[in-house]
Amino acid sequence: MKQRALPSVALIWMYQGNDSAARKQEVAAFDYPNFELIEVGKERTWARAVKDISENTDVCVFWIDDGKPVTRHFLKEMIQPLANKDLHAVMHFWSGNAFSLPRHMLDVFSLTQDNPAAVPSLLQLLLPVLDSNEPRQTERPHPSGILLHRTSRSPERRHRRLRELI
């Protein structure tokens, strides 16, 4: 049986720990073929990092890395809900520190947050993305955890629900 190719991934990474160089080496050694690593540091902004994502990227993973251990399979785990066609997921939110979404969702909104240090949570960074994408009735939440999917909710209800989670 032929194994399905993995989607191309861009990891937009902000590290908030002590030894950035060592952690960057760990991240670069993740078990995922040819992923693109885009670093968001003190001199960079989220908006510039998004502009640096290659056009041929299928999935974007945003991660505010606090230095806690993750497996070498972190990227595979982050894209799995999006790659599973039975879930109909349009986004995967992980533990408050990371989320993944298809690249095409970034094309319909502009990221206006210029100071990465001012973003207290990734959910707040996500609000413009969610509001700019119209819901479809065929997509539903999955009961296995916080996987954010498009639902028939209005943008106001989604906004209110996200603010409850923040």
C-alpha cells in the first residue's frame, strides 16, 4: 500500500526560554521531512513572519515555545487533525501554546499585531483568522479535545466562546 505524502509545513516559532540556540537545534531535528522554520524573535513580528511563509506551504503551525518537552513527532501531531478528512477540522489548537491551520486561511486576513511580546495568547492571535473565514454547515466540533472547527455559529458567538477560553 502506498503511503500518502505528508503536507508541506511551515513552523512559525517564538521561543520564550533561556537557551535559544540549543532549543532551535532540537526543533530543527523534529521528525518531519523538509519543514520550513520561521523564527519570530524580538526583532521580528507575527505579520512579517506570516509574509515569509512559502506559497507552496500546505499547513502552518504557530508555536509560542515555553521550553517544555515535546516529542520529535510534534509537527505530525499538530497536522494530524487537519490531515484526517473524517474530522473536517479547519484548525487544531494545542495546550494554549500552538495551533495549526491550512495555509489558505492566512490568505484571507491580514495580521495586524506588530509586537509579539504583546500577544498574551495564541487564541487572541487567532480571532482575526476565525472571523475572516465563513462557516460551513458540514463541519462540526470533534469531541476528543479542543479542536476548533468551523460551525454554524456566528462570528460573535465564536468570538464570545474564544474569549471564554482565553
